[in-house]
Amino acid sequence: MRTFMSAELIDGGTAVALTHADGTQTRFHAIWLRDNALDAETRAEANGQRLITLSDIPKTTRLASATLNGSDELTLVFQPEGKTVSFASAWLEAHAYDTSQPRQPGWLGANIETWDGTLNDAIPTVDFQTAKSDCTVLGDWLAAVRRYGFAKITGGPIKSGALLKVVELFGYVRETNYGKWFEVRTEVNPTNLAYTGLGLQAHTDNPYRDPVPTLQILYCLENSASGGDSMVVDGFRAAERLRAESPEGFAMLWQHCARFDYAGSAGVRLSARRPMIELAPDGELIAIRFNNRSCAPIIDVPYDRMADYYAAYRRFGEIIDDPEMQVSFKLQPGESFIVDNTRVLHARKGYSGAGSRWLQGCYADKDGLLSTLGAIEQAQGGC
Ligand code: FE2
């Protein structure tokens, strides 16, 4: 951690500039510092939640003084409240926002690493029983899910509903109209093409939901049929490739909403309007939605751009279909895999002939997984 050498009020006390040993400065606004004060009158000591609203802070808030106590702590006096608050230098460093890195649309968040078919040689995998009994191992596996958006679990019970035990490792099932979980095996009159022996193009699940389920688990109970391999593709890597080839095509897919719907069973009419490549307002790549089966007529692209939109949509699909992008494997009974359904596409090769293929699937959400991971990381060494 860098240390602060001096503190100087700037802009009439509406901000403070902290100077590092190398001469660089990090600035903070008075209103930001006051809102983020860590004293017991501003934040509840027990749960860390803020006790005040912004309207409790005077509009005219200024800094009257800024004093460094050694390099470890900054003490500030706010006027007109006459309030004295101290911040640890490490806290300020960790929460600095005075950066000006230009970021191109599609930048990736921390802890995200994109991949292609070469991940076949290093699929992040954990043994179910070990993950259950050793939270350090569980934490490493959850961190891999956060990094790659995909991981396998081996050695689970060969029992209907066992996939819920995988979810219990980190969070909660997302129940939908398909139930707490759903069967993925050949049906006579399927309500969804997933329940046939047809091969399926790589896709994200349920883009017709809003919010979309952010995790999916597919769990194998039987897999003696010929074929039926599972395959995954990193949608973030596909988006990066599209952007590198054609920034204009990339822009087509994040600047316009697609539409998705599902009406395969009685009483269900799901629809959502979202882009195939979703960026945050500051350009962070946050989600992929890609599903040929449930893509509805796209009507939110102007006539003059529709041909270019379709060219980009086609190229994005070609990149996704590129074998070099694919990680494929055949699940054995008791094995499963998890995908970040806002990032990693999954697919199945067609299967037929003697034997059987029986998978069960369910949805869950990343908030629970990341929360469990965060708690394990915070308790590092003590979990
Ligand atoms: Fe699927």
C-alpha cells in the first residue's frame, strides 16, 4: 500500500488532495467523505449500515481542516457541522475514485478472465464431498466460478434431486415455472427442445426472464447414450472477438435490444427485452444473452441498421460456434457443471441409440455465490 505524505484542502475546502511519496495525488470531495464517514453516528457499529440520509448532510458541507496523523490516518473537520471524522489511510486508498483510466466499451470487471477451448486442459473442478467439508477448497472453487463463469463438480450423490445439494454449498435455488429443478431427458411431447435428443446450439438459458437466472447447474444421473456430450463457450471471449473484428458489429449488439419469449406451456407467457451483449452505463461487459430457440422478432433496431444488426448477430453466432471456442466433456453420473448464465453459453451434442441420458438442471443466482465467496475470503485462515 502506498502511504500519504501530505494533505491539502483544495477548491475552497470542497475537496482534499492527498499527496503520495512519489508526488502523485489522490483527491476526495468533502461531500463524498462526509457521506462515507465511518463514525458511530453515521454508520451502525453492529451491521455497518448507514444511519443518515444525504439530506441530513448540509448542502454547504466544506472541509475546515485536514490533518495526517503519521501516514496511517487522516482527520477531517467538516463545517458547518463542526464534525471531526478520521479515516484510515488504507481505507482511503482502497476506496479511491480519482482515476482517469480511459476504458473502451466491453471492459471486464476485476476477477474475470476470458477463455477459449484451451481451458479443456484445465477445467476448474472440485470433488463434492471435499467442497462440502473444506471451506478453503470450496472458496477456491467459487473463486474459479467467479473468474471463469464455469466449473465442474465430481463425486456427487447419484440420486434424483442431488443437484440441490450442490446449490446448498453456496446459495439458493431460483424456482421457476420449470420447478425447483427440471428433468433433461427425452420426452414424447416435449414442452422445450431441451427435452429431446436434438443437438442444441450453445446458448444462455431463459433470456426471456427478467431478471434472468444468473447461474445454472446441470447434474448427470445417467449418461450411457451415444453422444450427448456437454459443451460450454465463454460468451465474454466471443464478445471480445467480435469487438476486435468489428467494433461496429459489437456496437450493434450492445446498442440495441433483442427480444426473447417463451410460451411453451399453458399459463406461461414469458418475455424480455434486453441486448444480446449488455454493457453497464460505463461500458463494463456485464451479460450475454444468446438463444436461437427463444429469440423473438427483433423490433427495436431501426430499419436503416437492421441489415447490419443481422450481420453482427450472424457473426457473433459463428464465433460462438467456432470449435476453437469450445470446451467439451461428457458428464458421468454424479458429475455436474455450473455456468454463469449471464456469461457462459452451454450446449449439448445430439444423442441417440442404446443407453440413456438423464440430467437434471436448476437455476440459482450469483448474489448468493459471491456472498458466500466474499465471506470465506474475509474469514481467510479462519473458515
Ligand atoms: Fe440450456
